[in-house]
Amino acid sequence: MRGIAIVVPEPRPSPAGAVDRADLDVIAEQLRRPPRGVRAVAHRCPAGHPNVVTTEPRLEDGTPFPTLYYITCPRLAGAVGTLEASGLMREMSERLRTDGDLAAAYAAAHEGYLREREAIEVVPETAGISAGGMPHRVKCLHVLVAHALAKGPGVNPLGDEAVVLLGEWWQGTPCASAPGS
Ligand SMILES: [Zn+2]
């Protein structure tokens, strides 16, 4: 005990009610567990399911959660996993060491990621730490793809590349179109 006042989480715009119950139900099904810290749906598949969510920088139980954008759809996550298994991350990390323009754009993506997260809440434990290996390496394509899908093209260059390589991953799956369409 340090004898100081009990730390009460700072007030912030509550996400409660900001995400539709129906979306939360889909996300729970995707994750096979109750979703935690979902702040918003950041991207949807052609069928309209949430597939990237914006998460709270600190979960309700106090755990810092640096991954601001998180893939929830197992089909999308699986497609990204296949890309990861191809050795793409090592190749991208090597290019970051030799391509100054790419490195600068990737560093800007990292800074933007931090700015957006801190606009929601400043979490000292994760200060300066983004996710996915940014800004110097590529350690998790899921993070980069989630960032690219949430923000659209032109924000995370390597995320954008991965999204292009993923192609129409939803074809032939229930993510391809809305039921009955
Ligand atoms: Zn879907």
C-alpha cells in the first residue's frame, strides 16, 4: 500500500450503448468469448459483419490494451495468418531497413496510431508503444491489416500492401454477402 488515494478510472466518453447489441453478439460469436473493451466497429465485411473493432486503450479490469484496432472475424484473421506464414513479415521488415520512404510512412502510421489511442485515453504503461512491430519492424500482420482497414488506404503502407495481397478473402464464405441478397 502506498497510502495514496484510490485510483479511479478517469471519466471518458462511455462506449456503453455505442456499439449495437447485435454487433456485440456477432463479435462474441466470432471470438468465442464475450468481447472486451469494444469501443466501436471500425470495419465490416461485405456481408456487414463487424470484422475490425476499435478497442479501449485500457480494458475494464485495468489491463492496458495497446492494440487499438483488432480483427474479430476468424475468416479474415485466418487469411491474414496465411499471409504471415508466407514469410511476408520478414521481407517487409527488411524493406523497412533499406527503403527510407517506406520507413518514414510506416513511422508516420505508428505516430498516428499513438495519437488516436491517446485521444481516447492516455495509458502510461503503453506510452510510445503501438502494436504489430511498428515503427521499425513487422511482427503481426493482423495489427497492420486491422489498422489499414479501419483507416482506409494511405495511412499504413504495409497494412495496405497486406490488404491488397489478401484480395477478396471473403469469396465463398458467409462474409461475401448479406443474407438473402
Ligand atoms: Zn463476415
